[in-house]
Amino acid sequence: MNTMPMVGAARSFLPRVATQAPGRLARRIARGLDAISLLALLAVPLFLTHFRGIAEALIDVVAVGLLLRSALRRDFAWAASTTFALTLLWWAWLVVCSIPVAGLGQGGGHSFVQALMTIRFPVFAFALPGLLRTRRRRAWLAGIVAGCCLYMLAQCALQMVTGHNLFGTARYPDGSLTGPYRQPRVGPVLSRLIFPVMLPASVWLLVTAGRRRGVARVGLSVLAAASVVLPVLMMVMVGQRMPLLLTVLGLLVAGLMIARLRLVVLLGCLLAPVGVAASAVIAPPAFHHLVTVFCAQIAHFPSSAYGRIAWRAVVIAHENLFTGRGFDGFRTGCPMPVYFQGLFGADGGGARICVQHPHNHYLQAATDAGLPGLVLFCAMILAWLMACGRGLVGRPARAFRRLHPIWQAWRVGLFVALFIHEWPIASTSAFTNMPLGGWFFLLLGLGLTGRQAYMQAIGQTNRPEAAF
């Protein structure tokens, strides 16, 4: 499907930047909204770590704040990009497919309202470049994100060593580490957060080591390797299969993008299976969960729970090829006998297999909005990745990396986190499900912020150091 004509149509509906300057009162209100939005943004990572309901409310504050500030300043330039136009197209089609009339929106009014509200998450992400327009603000948020990541790693380490986390919670019955939580949900978040934390740390240590001699140089090089290897080994000990596989995939992508880290990345990739093997002795339940259960599921995937859920999603998408069932299409359609079709003529598990979502963003897009929705979703994700990856590869990127290796490593870490989050062959939570969805859109906003800072540096000043 050629989306470019639709992109042009979407952009034509976006508000234009007015030529008349806003009044003094409007400017004061806009500055106040800017301050409130910034404070809300800085608190988002803290509440994504604990109290995700508050984090969702703060995301709404940031998104609404952007719209209000844009209206007061009569400036919607942030919405005039092709990237946002594709986002708007995907959302608009999802809303159309969710309208509970004329055979559309089979989930009813609740699904329609949820579809309308979905746009708040991308708007939140697009608000970050404007809020983080100074180096100090970017550094503050980066530090908070890093602190949250280190806190989760420390909780996992404490639980691994003592058997309990800081709140007294023991390992999950299947052997997984729960980190700071009661349920084993720390793995997916950590698999995203460790990249924008450990890659800049490792690069900084290697750059510093290059300026030293003798024992100091060797010691810093060892620390650089440890800053990558230890988080990877902790992901092994966490004992969650998909986060570990995505972590290894992310390491490979990072190694391709940062030549300086290739030896360290290779070491991490080699030690990951060693850690898995060692877990058979150190943590037998984790080994059972990582290896024994995983091998059994892969060997019998069509009849496994994940295989049946995936096939049910395919059946729902096939039966609603062009418009899907509307928002939450899998949840509302899964228990219906019309979709009880198995790969080998059985009922596919009936209603017993039904869960809230199909555990895959692309299957979710197809069940929600049909084939056009899937195409638009893929185009939107590709546009996001291309925007966040601007200036990370090629000759200009190499020249820029020499001037700002740590900043570029931070951007690569964000790109890798986004890339593995949307890797199509993976099991994950629903697209906007909290807290993982909140972390994704926060990292997306940081990636867009990095892209804007890079473009300003090479396009407006011709001096990369000026923007950093």
C-alpha cells in the first residue's frame, strides 16, 4: 500500500503556524504549562517504576500540555512532520475501525473511547523534543532513567543473593527474579532500559581509558567490559526467556552500530550462554524456565498456549480483513465460537486460551484495524525508527561520533531499545499497556529529542558541540 498520498492528506489537516504572535497573557500561560509539563515528565520514570496509574496520568498531563501550549502559541510545527502524519493516519484508521456502527467497532462504545484516547501516547512522545530543548533538561531526564534502571538491577541482585527483594518478596515460584515487584515483570523493562544506560557508560570508560596508561588503562577497560557483561548476566539470572533473547539481539545491533564496543559486545554475547549453562547449578529453577520450558514450547509451538493465541489472532484478522474488530479486537473476539479454528481441525483451544491481547503488536494491529491498519502500523514504526536513527550510521555519523561518542552511544542505546521493542518475532504486552508501553513512548520521545538535537547541530550551527 502506497501511504504517501494519505500522508499528504493527513498533513493538510494539521493546524498551520499562525503569523500573528500570541499575546502576553497567552505567553505567560504557555510558560506555566511548560514548567508543569516538564515537572510531570521528570516524574514519569519514577512512577513507571512504581505506581503506574500515576505515571499514566502524568503522561496525559504532558500530552495535553503540548496541545494547549501549541494552541496558545499558535504553533503546531511539531505536528507537521511526515513521521507524525503517519502516526495520525494509523490512529485515524484505528478510530474509524472502532466506531460502533455499520458493522464496525465490534467491541462497542468502550473500545471506541479507548481508540480515541490512544493518540495521547504518541503525542506525549512528540512533546519531549520541545520540553527537553536544553542540555541540562536532557541530562536530568537521562539521569532519572538511568537511576530507575540501576534500582531495578540492584533489586534483582539483592533478590538473587538473599532470596528476597527490598520489600521481602521472594523469587517467583518458576524461579524468575521479580526485582522490585511481586510478579515477574522486571525482565521486559530491563531489556529496554539497560541499553541507553550501559552503552554510554561503557563508551565513557573506554574513552577515559584511551587517555590513561598502564594499570589505570587496563582497569578502566575491564570496567567498560563489566558495564555491559554484568547487566547481560543479570538478564540471564532474571530468568525470562523473551527479554533475554531480545537483549542478545540488542547487543548484536549495538555492536554493528558502535565499532568501539564490538569486542565488549562479543564478550557479552559469548558469556550469555555461559551464564545460562551456569544457572543450572546457581539457579536451577531459572535454568528450567529458560531452557527446559523454552525447548518444549518451541518443539510443540502450534499446540502451545502462545501458538494457539497467535493462530486465534490470525483467524480473527482473516475474518475481519479490512477493518478488524476495532480497538481491543482480540480480547472481544477471542471467546466467540466463530473463531474457534485450530491448525489441525480442532477448536484451537476454545475460550480457554483467551487473554487480553495476542502478545504481538503486529497481530494486535491486524485484529484491531485489519490489513490496512497493519500496513499503517508498520509504516509508523518504520518512520519512528528512521527518525530516531538519523545520524547514527554512515560517514556523517562517524565524524559526529568522534566529537560526541558518549552522546551518540546514548542515542544508539535508545534506538536499540526501540528496535527490540518492536521486533516482530517476539511475545510482548499490548502496545499501550502500562508500564512497558509507557517506557516505550518515553524512550521514543528521548530518541526524537536526540534526533532534533543532532539536526540542530549539523544544520543550524555547523558546530556539533554547540548543541551539546
